[in-house]
Amino acid sequence: MAFEDAIKKLNKKLADLNNKELDEKQHEKGKLTARERINLLLDADTFVESGAFVESRFNSLDLDKKKFPGDSVITGFGKISGKPAYVYSQDFSRMGGSLGEMHGKKIAEVIETASITGCPVIGIIDSCGARIQEGIASLDGYAAIFRAMVKASGVVPQISVITGPSAGGACYAPGLSDFIFMAEGISQMYITGPEVIKKITGEEVDFENLGGAMIHGAKSGCAHFIFEDEKNCFLGVKKLLSYLPQNNMEDAERTNGIGAKNGKKILEIVPEEQGKGYDMKAVIDEIFDEESFFENQKQFAANSITGFAKLNGLTVGVVANQTNKLAGSLDIDSSDKIARFVRFCDAFNIPLINLVDTPGYLPGTNQEYGGIIRHGAKVLYAYAEASVPKISLILRKAFGGAYIALASKQLGYDKLIAWPGAQIAVMGPEQAVKIIFRKQIAESKTPEKFEKEKIQELKETFLNPFEAAKLGQVDMIINPEDTRTTLIKCLESLLNKTESKIMRKHGSIPL
């Protein structure tokens, strides 16, 4: 074949990769095409496609009549905000984005290459699930992807963006990701569809209430970031990557610290009354660089707050108790949320800062029957295992097991800071007095007065941070106005922290 003819053949095949008719059908559904999504995510003119001419090798069940270049997924690499990244984008307009053998191999190769080159990998999911015509080979395609993702876990950030259905086995690729982004109205994740559920259980359910964005954002906790549309999803991915290192061997890029805060405002936000709630996010805004807090799993387990922020230009992971939700106590869902976030930060060298104001773990039979022991232990494990700088600040109270998990120096915290009015104890003074002085209260002629006196005595004698400081359990007691500057100094002093690794294959976290 003449050189010119070969080039013409190449150009024709490249032209065949685009189909305006199929693209228009995608637009009619209110969705972007697979290529448009890549172009939104990556810097202009940086995308390099690989595997464009890969096709299914199966000919059964008239599949040969439906073959097309790329096998319903676009794979390649480019740059996001000037940094290299790998990407794959499933094409629902071609066989519903179904995953066959070659489709799976393409995705697995992208993940493997991202891992060995130390670059983030972003999967754009829009798939009806396994390609039935290819039988077990399609399931093996998923297995190849899952193995590649597990091997890349903790090596490079893995992000999934759900831009359509993610059905059946397709759900587990997002499930193995570090973060899942979903868009309202178009994103769906479910193992079994409404028809199957109705047939087996008789339950009526629609797609949105089964696996829509808000369901996974607020109820299942599977989704980490929810946006109103696809375009904002991709802006969110870019924002998230701005906080993260490229891989586990690097540190996140330092930016210019923004926001000389007036510490006096914190005292206006946090009430002196221990039992009165407030918005911890307002405290976060006062401590960290201006408009830098990027919340993770905002809708899920709202009694805890997790997210990334900048402190004097440095990326940190923030974990905080939201006192206006369940008084900021830890429960099953918040334990899972915190543990997973802490382990991600530790894997990618991101220091952790806790803002603690909690009465402890949430009591109740629902929690006990649901396994609060097992789930709560995940938080303990995650923090004890983490070797990144760990700083904990107790604002008002830290009681019981939640104190151990979120603030105890014996668990491995590098710096424990407390405000002067903080209370640290096994439980709140009111409950403690009822237990310790039960008999005396019952025998007293003025039980209410006696109880109040003992509560005050307990607060002054045992609960205040100065008692903990005497035992070396608290490193610093500070004026709340100095919170930001103190955290910056502590963080700077810990940046070169190193810990020797324990010689073992891996530990056994209570999953």
C-alpha cells in the first residue's frame, strides 16, 4: 500500500471514531459524549488516545455486526492543570458502554500505566454493565480492572465520575476508587435494577430512588462529591486534584497561604455552654486558608466533617465533630467515613488535623446491634496506623472512646492542643456524678444541690485541661484566638516526620 493510501486509510479510521448521529442521541438524553467529557476534564490539546482501533474478537450472537473501533471506551492520557493524568471514558452511545473482554483490557492497562508512571487515574463511568454476548470473558474483563485498581490503591489517586448508569459489576470499579463523583439527574449506581428487585422482593422502586446521586450521597455513603451537572463534576475533580500529590512518593504542592484571620471571631462562634451546638464549618473557615475547605461526603454522616483544606498553603486533611448534628457524637456511619478518609490521607502523605468537640460514641441498641464496636474500631485502627503528622485540637469536650480515637497522645498524636475551657474525661460530668455519687445523692436531704456541687467539683478538679497537661496528655493550652497561628507552627515543625515501618505483610483492620 502506498504511503499516501495508508495515510488516507488512517484518516478514514480516525474519522469513523466520531459519529454525529450517536453523539446527538447522547445529547438528547441531556448527557455529554465520552469525548466531550475528556475534553472538559483535560487541558486543551493535551489528550493522547491509546487503543483507538481495538475491537472485540467475539463473533457470536451477531456481535460482529456491532463491532466498532475502541470497543465502547476511550482511553489515554493528558494533563490536568499542567500535570499528567490518565483517563478512560465509557461510551454509552455504543452498545450501552457495555464492558467486554477488550474494553476491560483497555481500562486495566490505563490503570496499570498510571500506577507505574505515578499519575492519577480518572474513570468516567457510563455503562449498562457486562456485555452479555461475550459471556464469562466480560466478567474476566471486570476482574482484570479490579485487580489493577487494588494494586494501584495507595500508589496513585483513583477517581470515578459517574455520568450515567453504573450497573451490576460496573459498580465495583467506582467502589474500589478513592473518590466517587456523581451528577444529579443522570448518575446511577446499582447492583440490581428495579425490575429485578420487584421480581424478587415485590418492592416498587425507580432508578433515582434506587441509585441516584443523593441516595448514594446521603444514605449509602458511596458517593463523595455531588454536583448539579456533569460540567461541575469535572470542575470538582480538578479542584480535588489541586489538593493531592501525583502519587504516594510525593507531597501535595504547596500554594500561597491566603487569609490572615482574626482569631477573635472564633469566640463568637463557639458557645461557652458545653451542651449548646454550633456550626463547626464556621470554625473551619476561620482557621484554614480563605475558601480552601473542600468537604468530602458532605451529605453523609453529617455529625462528622471530613475534607481537605490549606493551612498556610499546605494541604491538610481535616476531621471535625459537627456539634449541631447528634451533638457531634461518633456513630457507625461517621466512623466509616472518618476511617476511610484518614487512611487515604495517610497513604498520600497528607497531614491530619482534628477539631474535637464530642460527647463520645452514640449510645443505643440500633448502634450496638449494627456493630458500633466493629465500626468504631476502624477509627482507632486508622489513626493508630497513620504515620503522617497528626495534630488534635480539643475545643470544648472529648469524652470516652471518642477522646481515645480523636485525641489521645497514646494513640500516636504528635501534638495535642486544648482550649482552656476544654473538658477531657471518661464521660460528661453530669453522668459521672450520677454514677460515682449515686448513693450519696439518694441519701442527701438536698439531692439537686449536692449533685450540682459535685458536678462543679468534678469539672474543676478532674475535667479541665490543666490536669491533663500535668500528666503530659496535653501539649499546649492556648487562647482560642491563637488557634490558627499555633496550628501553623505545629504543622511546620512536623513536616519532616518519619516513622519506621513494622515488618509485616499488612495489618488486619476490622472491616
